[in-house]
Amino acid sequence: MYPLIRNRRLRTTESVRRLVRETVVTTDDFLVPLFVVEGKGIKEEIPSMPNYFRMSLDELEKEVKDLWKMGFCAVLLFVKVPDDLKDNKGTEALNPEGLMQRAIKTVKNACPEMLVMTDVALDPFSSYGHDGIVAEGQILNDETSEVLAEMSISHAQAGADFVAPSDMMDGRILTIREALEDEGFTNTGIMSYSAKYASAYYGPFRDALDSAPVDIANVPKDKKTYQMDPANRFEAIRETQMDVDEGADIVMVKPGLPYLDIVREIKNEVEVPVAVYQVSGEYAMIKAAAQKGWLDHDAVMMEQLTAIKRAGANIIASYFAKDFVRIMG
Ligand code: PBG
């Protein structure tokens, strides 16, 4: 008599579905990106990221306390730097009193247990909007790595728990790790953006920080000489394995949803935790479709977060953190 095995038995009620569910997203999975600006009392919405804000330090303090109460344990900091402080070498990134350094201290004072991760790349500080130093139409690799190492030390001195290099220079994990060890920051971790693709999904983020590559002669118009070609899979594994060998504590795949095949492959290849960045464009797409009434915002968001975790993410950097809590309570 057929069928003895009926797969639908395990789907008959919500209770049985709960019992056999393989993947459950919790607040512990989230890394919450935060955008910081100079000033006081500022909480300005980013036009291409509805309901997401740039915040001055006083607002950052409130936000971090809120996030901690909601159950989140880690934030990822980005700063928007005024144009007059930008140059080719990202000099302002090393200012001990710079916005990033003050933001780190603000979070640590407000909420000492909240893990603070910092973006390490030159683009918000670069007059050309590139992650590295530009010379004769090229992005200089080793010179950039040296600056990134100094930047990492500066963030560690201010109290960062992890530095997160998002620049894709070759060898920068080793350079940063050695610099941190030399300075005694043996417990400062490195979360490497290991497989970061040259993606059009970063558009809204570049609006948020005003950090897009500038359109002037002899400056590359895009980041394709350092970020990865979206067509490549084996290269993602090699990039990630090299970062692990160089000392990365956590590796990352970015963007998220369009790259879940890469997430699973990397999860199967390496033993360190794998982070996935659900980027600004992914956020904007859901918000825009929901505003038009074309998608159920909360259901699609939950489905995507679950898919990211199911693919192998141990950590999800996502702008949906507070939306998630609103739904889950
Ligand atoms: C900077 C950086 C970017 C993002 C994170 N760090 C932008 C870029 O590489 O141009 C994108 C994040 C997002 O789109 O949400 N190096």
C-alpha cells in the first residue's frame, strides 16, 4: 500500500512544524550596522534606506542601549566623514580623536558588554571614494595594507573588540594581525570581509556615507580591481582560506541573498564562524516593494533571514535587526 511515508505528516500543524524546524534566527545571530555622523541630536533618515538613520554620538548612545535591551550583542560601526577631512591616504582615519574613535568609546561607555566591530577601509575617508590609496589610476595594495594596520591599531586603542577589514587588499589580514600583536592587542579579533564581491547592491550604503568612487580622470570608476567578480566561485574559497591562514577569526561573504551558494561552499570549507552581510541594496529592495504594496515586508524579511542562516551563516549583518525584534517580540 502506497504511501507509507508521507512527508506532509511533519507539516500538519504549527506545533509539529516548530518541533522539526531546522533553522531558527535569534537576536544572537545579528550584527547591527550603525552609521555615525558629527553633530548633536541628529537622527536623519537615509533616503534610499527607509527607516534607517545616520546618528550623532548622543543618539548613538541611546540606540546602543536600546539594542542591548532588545537582546542584540554586537554592532558594526561606520562613519560619515565631512569632505574637507578626506584625502587620498585617509589620514583622518588615524586621528585618535576622530569620529570612529569617539564612536567606539561612546558605545563602550554606554554599554560595555556590547561587542564593537569597526569597518576598516579607506573609502569613507578617501577623497576619491576608494578603499585604498590611488596612484596613477591604480589602487596601491601594500601601501594601503599598512594604513589599514595603523587604522586597526587606532580602533583597538579606542576599545574596538573586532576590526572588520572590508577593503579586499591582498595580504592585509596578516599585516593587520601582526601589527595588532606587536602593539599588544592579542585579544582584538579580525572579522575579514573575505569574499566581498564588486556588487551593485552597495548603492544605498554609498549614499548613506557619501562614499562612492568619484568621477574624475585617472581614478578608477569602480572597485573591480579589488572586489571580486560576481561570476567567480573557486576564487571565493581561495580568498577565504587565505584569510583564515593569515589569522582571520571570522570570515564573511557579501552580499547575502544572491551569494548563498558561496556561503554554503565556504561554510563547508572552513572551521571558523562565517558571517554574511545582507547589504543595503537587499534592504532597499524589500522596503521599496513593500511600500508599493507588492510584497509582505515582514514575511519576506523573515524568509530571507532564515535562508541566510540555513545557507550557513553564523552571524548576519543586517539592517533588519529592529524589524526582526518588532515581529518576534
Ligand atoms: C566599505 C564598505 C561598503 C560596504 C561595507 N563596507 C561599500 C563598498 O565596498 O563600496 C557595503 C555595505 C552595504 O551595502 O550595506 N568598504
